[in-house]
Amino acid sequence: MKFRTAIDIDATPATVWRTLTDVESWPKWTASMTSVERLQKGELGQGSTARVTQPKLKPTVYTVTEYDAGKSFVWEMKATGVKVSAVHVVEAVGEGHARMTLGIEQTGALSGLISLLLGKRTRQYVQMEAEGLKKAAETAKSGTE
């Protein structure tokens, strides 16, 4: 399964990036997350890990495998028969505006079965996250820009 969504945000890319990379705050702006716990201190970056708990799913640990500060990061989790990669990309689209692209890809021997069982929920969660991020970043912008 592979799914991507993009949303335009009325905030600078820097504001969107700050909102996005404060992963422990995600449950405040999206109902698709119950909790996100960073497993080490410091800024999010290559090798960072976080325990993510989502409604109706088992808690999983994601590891940042790609990181381009201010622009994008990918984090992955692995379980028996499946690897999930979640892509987060921020880009400028005119002065003071950004586009956020979120994507998820499941690969591995059991990915087809998991996609059948959880594909609809996964797509709903990604869309909820995009819409929640938009609202959070647009709200944050009024205090930081």
C-alpha cells in the first residue's frame, strides 16, 4: 500500500516545520494519535526514535531514517512481515505559505494483508494528520510570524 496527500497551509515553511517536528505535540492536534513519546532528548533528527500510539493499533517505535532539516523526514517502523515508511515533506508555495505532503508506504510479505485489514484506517489517519497539522501551524503562525 502506498498513499500520499498534500495540503496547503497559510503559514511559513519554518512554522510548519516547527509544528511538524514537535512530534510529542501531535496528539494535541490530531485524533489519529493517542501519544507520541520521544525515546531520547534533543531535536528530532537522523536516528531519532519515538513510540507512537494510535487508536485501535498497537504501539510502535518509529526511527527517523532520512532527515533534511527544515524540509523533510522519513521515519520507519518494522514488525513481522511488514515495514511502514512515513514521509513528511514541507515546501514553500509562495511568500508565507507552505505545502505539506504526507505519505505512507507499507512493504513486506504481509503488507498486502495488512493493507486489506488496515488500509482504510491508515488513509483516514494520514488525512486527519494533514488537516490537524494545517490547523495547528496556522494557529501557531499568529504568535510567531
